[in-house]
Amino acid sequence: MTVTELILADLLYMTGLGMTMLFLFVKSRLPRRKTALIFAGTGLALMALEVGLTCAFSVDLVVRLYSVAVYLPSFTVAFLLSRYRGWRLLYQLLSAVLFCFLIQHIGGIVFYLSGQRTWVLWLTLLILTPPTLWLLHRHLCPRVFRALEELRQGWAMICVWLMVYGLIVLFVFPGYVGIDWVTTVVKPMFSLLMVGFYCVLLLLFTSVRRETEARHHAQLTELSLSALRSRMEAVQTVEEAVRIERHDLRHRFRAIAELVAQGENQEALAFIGAARTQLEERKPVHWCRPPVLDAVFSTYFSQAQRKDIQVDARIALAEPLPVAEAELAIVFSNALENAIHACMRLPEERRALRCRAISHPSLMFECSNPYAGEVRFDGDGLPVSPRPGHGIGSHSIAAFCRKHGASYHYTAENGQFTLCIIL
């Protein structure tokens, strides 16, 4: 195999490998199968372009134009498919480039040490590629996806380091690893440094994930305790009222007996009815059987009624629930809190909260309320809040749905904002 054929074959292999790694690293908005077909078609088209340019001109031209002819189209496809934009998207692209270079550089070192035997190069590449792709698919990419969701800052600095590495490999030392000894030594050295940097990133991602899980657990505990505390206070208030009513019960019996003795039966019945109504008003309302969820609904519905919001609720949640009760409590709390906040921006006569929840045959939850102004949605279908620091509740609901395979749907039509969750 001539040097030209070897370089062309290496370029073709790296193009196919790079598109595969892009497919693994990019969190697509489309279904996985359709995304795979798009990346495969793009890779084949780019490989055909490289062969055509080599036949029409030379492989040196392909090498010089590789960044424009291959990187630019593949990055454009990734940009159109990815859920993320900005630095997080660039991080996904540069990560694919890094691991593609790593395999190429290791193969080049083995090729150089073997006396530039071609079969050794291809055997090395074929041995390295499957375990690397498996490692990315099973271990690295899931951590990256979680970090993309949880880590909101710091991506710019990470991307700067990866871009500096890419510029050094592509332009400062443009030769091929395995062809001359300077490039064979320098490029793998930078690749190993970046692998170390990436290991540090993995430790950072793991630390961030643990911190997020600890914060989420603390939030669940705090919500459960707060809801149960509110429920206990309400029950204690009712118990105190009932205790007073029991204390006054003997006086009521005396009054009723006196009315009956005087033949004033209608007045006695009216007196009994008034006492019964007063007792019914003191009776606590239970919305569902699961205690934490019952406390959450009681807390937020009572809060809405105190703020002159009409509440129309039908809750039919029975145990056992398909997911942890505390996690559902977070979802329902975020939805109800957002609805109450939206109602408070309306005049009292328009304030209304409608809530429906069932657990069989599947868990379904719907919450709707009127709204004022215009509601905009992002690419994931989540409402966009114009005020800084708001909108966290919607992202929390979306994270719950992704975790448990549930679907969520927000709509804003005819002045009515609705959230529907199906698990």
C-alpha cells in the first residue's frame, strides 16, 4: 500500500469512526434510529467526497481541506440534531474529536514501532475501536448526558482546553503520527495529557452528580416534613375545635331537650342541623390515601383558597404508587406552586385552579389554570420564564419524566395553561 493509499484509508476510517462517536456523544432531539440513519448517511457522503477529491486532485488537498470538508458538515448535522446549544454542544463535538484522535495516535505509535507495517496499523485500529466505543456507550456518554443536565456553568473553560488541544494537533503539528518521529512523539503526548484532563472531568461530573442527588434527597425530605407538618397542624386545629364542640355538647343537649319539652320541634331540628353543619365544617378533608401526597394537596389547595383561588380538584390516588411517593410530591408541588403564582397575577374573579389525578390504569396528572400575557416554549416543550431564577420547577418536572420514562405536555390555549403528565 502506497503512502497516498494509506493516508486516504486512514482518513476514511477516521471519518466513519468520528461520525460514530458523534452519534454516541450527541443527545439528539429525534428518535435514536432516525438519528443513527442520519449520521450514517452523512458519514458515507463525506467518505465519498474524500475519495472523489483524491481521485480528482490529490490526497494532500483532502488533508488540507479536511477541517472544512469533513468537520464543518458533520458539526452542522450535530448542531441540527442536538438538544443542546452553545458551549455544551461544542463540548460534545470536541469530545468525539478527542477520542477519535486518541485511537488514531495509538495506532500510529504501534505502526511506527513495528517498522511501518500496514497490517499492524489496521490490526491495532480494529482491536482498539470496539472496546473504546463500548466504553463510551456504556460508561462515559451516560455520565456526560447527566452532567449536561446538571452542570450549568464551566463548559466554556472546558471547551477552551479541548479547542487548544485540537488546534495543536491539527495545525501546529500537521503531520501524521507514524510517518515521522517528531509527530509520533508530540501528538500522542498531547493526547495523553487530554485523557488525564478528561479523567479529572469525570471525577468532577461524579462529584456534581452526588451533590445533586444529595440536594434532591434533602429537598424530598424537607418537602415531606413540611407537608406532613402542615397537615398535622391542620389536624390539631380540627381536634381542638372538636374538643371544644364536645365540651359544649352537653349544653346543646340541654337546649334541645328544653325545646322538645316545650313542643318546639321545628326549632329543635333547626338547632340540631346548625350544630351538625358546624361540626362538618371542622372535619379535615382528605384528598388521597398516600399520606405525603394528601398533605401536599391539602397544603396547596388550602393556600389557593386563602388567596381567593377557586379550586376544582378530583384526586384518585391509591397505594401502591408506580414511583416513590416523595418524588411525586415534588412534581405535584412544583406544578401547583406554578399554577398558584400564575393565578396571583390575575384579578380575583378569574383565579381558578383545576387539578385531576388518577393512579389506575396508569398514573395521570393534569393541572390547569388561567394565565395573563404570552407563554413561550423552548425546544423541549417547556415554558420559558422571562424572569431570572424562575422556571426551575418545570425543569424538575421534565427531569422526573425522563428518569421514569413518563411523558409531559404543556399547552397554552384560549387563556388556559395546562400541564399533563402520563406515567
